[in-house]
Amino acid sequence: MMPEPGGALLRSAGDEVRSLARPLETSADLTPLVERVGDAPLVALGEASHGTHEYYRWRAELSKRLIVERGFTWIGVEGDWPDCWRIDRWVRGLDDRDLDAVGVLARFERWPTWMWANREVADFLDWLRALNAERAEPDRVGFYGLDVYSLWESLEEILRWLAEHAADSLPAALLAWQCFLPFHEDPHRYAWSARLVPEDCEDDVVRLLVEVRRRARPTQRRDDEEFDALQNAEVVAAAEHYYRTMVRGDRESWNIRDIHMADTVDRIVAHLGPGSKGLVWAHNTHVGDARATDMAGDGLVNIGELLRRRHGEDGVVLVGFAGFGGTVVAADAWGDPDRVMQVPVARVPTHERLLHRTLGAPSLLVFPEDRSGPWLSMRLGHRAIGVVFVPDREHGNFVPTVMGRRYDALVWCERTTALTPLHRERLADEPEYETEPTGF
């Protein structure tokens, strides 16, 4: 348990909050944060849940301004590479020209589909496609998936690419495919088998990755197909390792996933060149620097920490999101259909409770260089809602956080509402195993 700060300290913290906060009502109110980003080539934008309209809306509004005013050239999201690659091709006007954003997002099938197949994302993608249509192809903004889950989908994409471009390398891919084949496209069944029997597909996957790296050598943006094949091979290798580690109950699976996502950011940067500038969309637990939370004590890293370590404090801006209470889209258990749930008002003592009592209205807080003040240096709980949410056990959703070390700015949304899924979630046949921020 964290010790509760004394009344005098809380009053001082409230004074600091008031001094930093600016009203947030329209997109124009984001100007202090746009100016804070400056020339930084990477900005990571969080969310305190995967089902809140206000987090998605303000993240989209800020992204629009950064694309138009600061020249950002790509977005990487907490989603599967193959699904997001199809979105990338669509927003850049290369494929599926007869579809709108709703039609493209309808192809998201992995639970929880509402994370990306929602009205808020569709509206942003329609805007992005219209913007890209006015630009020359090399200047169009891309959209990429950073996550690790798409083992079978990525393997299928590799087989397709090799059959068309490097048929003599197919035997290496087919060995990996045949190794996984007995598990009927169920990564969990494979992972449990590898735990019980000391035989796995790791060697075949490594050989496949080496072969694809040898044959796919993207050197510039127009080498899209080669880059796609190479990234799918990286996903297969990381996913095989991830699932094998996860079934052991090993928390290292979190690190495998976040290191893969940070590595994917770096591969996109290398592919698009030194002039590229990227936005990362992911949950606060991935975006906020893990060293400012209790994750560090458990040996866990995340995207925000890795980006700061690799690109320097000046090269990365981390933006968190938070709210006091309202509604959210989530599920009662992993793989269950989605529903709208009530979010209890934040308990005492938490950052959310302090911000509510001090501000009481949507606000933008951009942190100064000196973060030694009472609020920015104070360790309090900070809410994190995942795709699974049990309001009666909400005490487990608060992450001990030093706000000034975790982010460079915070978007405070006060009262929040559920986002709008494009379709209702069906009961998953083979749901993914649960990972943070809701547990293992």
C-alpha cells in the first residue's frame, strides 16, 4: 500500500496542478502541447482505457494537428501488423479504393475488435485518407500495427510473398508452417504443447526469419512489399517466443511484447528514413515510462521507457490521458462480448481524485522541465482500464505513478463516455490469453 499524502502536501500538489492546467474545450486549446512537441520526431499518445470516446477523440485531434503543423508522417498503433497494413494501403489510396473506413475496419476479427473497429477511429481514418488524397504518394501518412499477436496471419502473408517473389525459399517457410500445422492455428495450443513436450518450432521460425531477411531487403519507402514481408517474419519470430513464454505464467512475456513493439517503431523509422516523424497510439501502460511506476520493480519495461532510452529525452514526447468517472466499453471476462460499463469515480488517494477536486473540468497539463514540484514528484495511484473491466474490483486498476516522470503532458478528461463500436463483439472461439494492464 502507498502511504497517503498529508493534507498540506495535497494542498501544495493542488496548487501545482492549478498552475499547470489550461482549459481544454476545442482543438485550438491543444496549442501548448503542439508547441511542446517542437521538433521531436516521436510522440507517444496514450489512453487510460481501450473503450473511451474522449481519449480516442482528443488523441485524434492532437494527431491531426501534429500531422498538419509538425509534419508527422506515420502512425503506429497497438494493433496487428496484417490488419493495420491493409488500413495503411487504404489510407494511402493504394488498395480497396471502393471502401470507406467502416468497410476497411470491418475486417478486424481478433477480439477485442472494438479497440479499432469503432466510430472514433473510422472518423479519423476518413480524415487521414482525404488528407493523403491531396498529397503526392511519397508524402502520404502511413498507418502501421506494432503488436505481436498475429502469428498465423503473418505466416500466411510470408508464404504468399515468397510464392510470388522467392519461390526457392518456400521450403524454409513450409517447414515452419508444418511445425505449427498440428495445432490448428491456435497459438495457445501450440504454446501448451511446447511446455509439456520439450519440442517447439523456434528453430524453424529462426531459419524462416533469416531466409526472409536475406530475400527481402527494403531500402526505401517504395519497397512496400519487401518491408511487409520482413515485418511479418519479425512478428512470427516474436509471437512464437511470446506465446511459449506466456503459458509458463512468466511475466517476461510482457517484455517480449513491448520490446517487439518498440523494435517495430525503430524498423518503421529506418524504413521511412531520417525525415520521418512518428506517432504511437497505445494504452498508458505501454506509453508512460515504466520506470515511473511499480512496473520497474517487477523487472518490466514498456514502449515509453524504451523509446526514451533509445532516442533520448529530447527525441520523444510521452502524453498520458486520464478521467474521473463515466462510462466505458469493456468485457466482463477475456473473450466475452463487449458492453457499456459504469466507471466508478476515482477513489482516494489517486491522481484522478486530486485532479477532479482541483480542476473539475477537462484540462491540458504540459509539464515544465523542472518536475520537482509536489504533484509532479508525488507517487499516487493512476487508473488503467483494460479490455476486461470489473468495476467492483477496481482497486486493482490503479498503478502507482510519479506523474512527472511517467509523461511529458497529461490530457485530463474529467467525465468520460463509452466509444461507439462499429459492430457488436461476437463470442470469441479462441480468445487470446489476457495480458496487462488487467493481469495475466
